[in-house]
Amino acid sequence: MSVLDGSVVNIALPTISAAFGEDVALSQWTITAYLVTMTALLLFFGRVSDFTGKAALFTAGQALFTLGSLA
């Protein structure tokens, strides 16, 4: 999913830049912030899964993703 998300953001980058009236170079910070956030959350939720169990956390994440997609 992260590859798909990265592709979506890269495709949307010119539109994001135009909407905020900024150049593409400045808008690339959006992608950098996304990657840093993903990396930090992977480490955090890896540790959480040690306590809650991998299957339970995966099911909760899948449910959250489904609800977010429906919204």
C-alpha cells in the first residue's frame, strides 16, 4: 500500500502545488513528510504488535483502512 500511496501523492503533486500556489519543489516536502511519518509509525506499531498480537493489530488496521476508504 505504501508504494500505491506514494504513487498517488506523486501524481497529485502538480495539482497540490497549483491549489496552494506553490512551486513543485516546495510541495515535494509533502512526500518527504509522508515517508517520515510512515517510517515512524511502522516502528511504533511494530512495538505495539508485540504487546497486542500481530493478528489483532492487523485486523484493527484493516478495519480502520476500510472505514477510512468508505468515508
